[in-house]
Amino acid sequence: MRKPLDRVGLMNERVVPRSMAPYRLALLPGDGTGREVMEEVKRILSTFHDSGAISLETTEIPCGGQHYLDTGEEWPTGSFEYCRDESDAIVVGAVGWPGATLPNGDIAGGQALLGLRSALDLYANVRPVKLYKGVKHKVHGSFIDVWDNELVDVVMVRENTEGLYHALLRRSGMAARGEERDQPLEIDEFPGLEGEVGWDIRPISRKGSERVIRFSFELAKRRESRLGSVQKVTCVDKSNVTRGCRLFRDVFREVSSEYQGIVTNEAFIDAFTMWLVRSPEDLDVVVLPNMFGDIATDLASVLQGGMGMAASANIGDEHMLFEPVHGSSPKYAGQNKVNPIAAISSVQLMFDSLGLKNNDQEAILCAEVIERAISEHMSSGGPVTYDLGGKASTTEVGEAIASRCAAILTELGS
């Protein structure tokens, strides 16, 4: 078996010695249940800071659709500059709220999440798919064991700045920087179509493809062999139909020639969705264009117990942002019932990335402690929320995992 999260190595390989200065974290709770899981993020961060395991400074920034409806602004002036210039890492709860849209129709709060992805050039969206022992899968309304926890250990890498979402990302990024948003492109007609037509462009560039594909191969190099399996990178696209995907596939083949020790595989997105749920043990690192990655990674979360268990990292060459995969879940907002483990696991990814970027063993240890705490919590039958078949509240799960983290830190310090 691999070590905790296999030291997935989310940042590039630059090693920068770290001083004793505290890490400065920007916390963006956002909307709905994002605010609730952020409380558990703060609980976990306090556990490590108060124990002396690591020094942290946090700045909480209101943002999102609810904030927009209340104040008329997506986030306070200067928020982007703080995230860009002052913070070492950013943690987001969730963004999006019914009825909260900008005059141009874009999502209100997009400056905070989509704007940061674009303006900070966070080109790699990394989503580990790890199944903990003790997690059951909800199928036909019942919670049963479906996949083997020893055979579900995949890292999905989604291109994060181009493709179908490029125009919205660019507009949000320009707004975050205080620039005037682009005007949408206009096309007068589509031959063969009649009546009203809605359309979007889907640009995929050589540069954007190469950097996320190379990121995926470097990540695969750092992952330890799983149950004797070889390191592998699988390219998923629709290159038999779309021109952008043909470029993505061509670049994948070019880059793969530089990594002779890594096995490669190629798949079309439609067939891949079947392979993903049928034979996840055949996958190691998977790289996909933006929209396909958005969809496939949500499907992959089923393997690990659902969206409440799915963490993510948004990584660029200089900046990093972490968030649970789930959204703001308006129908559950204020009920203290959603699963905080995805958000807590996102903190684990943050510590791991900070440790690797800064050659900081304290941060890496914090990541390992969180992974162990979650693993022990699940395997021992700790309290879980409704999505995993339990009745525990968000707070109860967060408190239980924080307590385990504290106990492990005490054990390691004794």
C-alpha cells in the first residue's frame, strides 16, 4: 500500500527552504454549506496551531452569492490582492447560491473561485480518489460494500483554465484583477440550425495542454508503486471527434516520449466512464481536458463514498487553492448535516503541498496526521453524516476527527 496520499506532490519540484514564519492562509467560506464545513476546517487548523505542530495565521474573507445579495459586491475590495500577494495558500468552502447572478448572467461569487483559478493561473485541478476502509457505498438506497478500499487509489488531473469554461474563467479572472470584462463573442448564425441557439466555445491550446500533461507525468513519477503495479498516466479525451481533443492527445503523446519509465494509456471519455467504475484498480494518474475532467471526477467520487469525501487542489506554478468538490448545497444549508471530510481532506492536501513546496517536514507531518485520523475514524466506525449512512452532524464529525488529530499529535510528541 502507498503511504498517506502517496506524497502526491502537487506543487512543482522547486524546493525552497522555509523560515519559521507562520503560514498565512486565506479562508473563503463562500455560500451555504461551504460556511458550515469551513467551521470544521478552522477547527482542524486550530488543533494543529494550538498544539505547536505548525504556526498558522488565518484571514477570513467573505465572498460568494449570498454575500453579493447582501452587499452588492462579490467580495471586499483588496481580497484578490491579499490572496495573490500575501497568502501562502487559499481554502474555499463552496461558491454559488440560487438567484445570485451578475447583470451579465455570470455566477455571483465567480470572482472568488473562478476568478482565482484564472487570475492566479491555477492550471491543474487535482482530485485524489481514495477509498477509506469502512466507507460504504449508497446503491439503490442501501449502504453496501461495492469497491475494495485497497484497489481504489487514483489521482485525477483536470486542466483548469481552458476548454468549455475558458470564457467564464477569463471574465471572472479579469474582474478579480479589477479589469473590464471581455465582451462575449458574437456569431450570427449556425448553418443548419433554426430558431434561438445557445453556444459556447471550447478552446484548447498547446501550451495549456502541455503543462497539465507534464504535471501529470511528474506526479506519476512521485507516486509509489501500488500493490506492485507500474506507474501509469491515462489520457482521456474525445479526440476521435473534436479538434481540441486531437491537439490534447497529440501533446500527450509528445510529452509521454520523455517519460520512458511510465506506462501510458489512452481512452475516449464515453468508454472511460465505464472503465472508471468497473476497473478503478487499472488507473493511477488520469489527465483530462477541463469539462470532461469536471464530469468524470464527480463520477469518480462515487468510488470513495460520494462528494462528501472528495477533496481537491487547484495548483499553479506560484499559487495554490484547496476546496471540497461538493457545492454549496442550498437545500441543506443551515442544517448542520453535511459531511465535512472533503473539506478536512482538502486541508490535508494543503499541508502536503506546503510541505513539498517548502521542504517543510512539519507541514508534511500535519498532512500525515490528518490522513491517519480520517482513516482511523472511518475504520473504527466513528460517527458519520447521512451521506455515509449515519446520523451525525457536521460538527460531531469535525470534532471527532479533530480529537483524533490531537491524540495522534500527543502520541507522536510523547
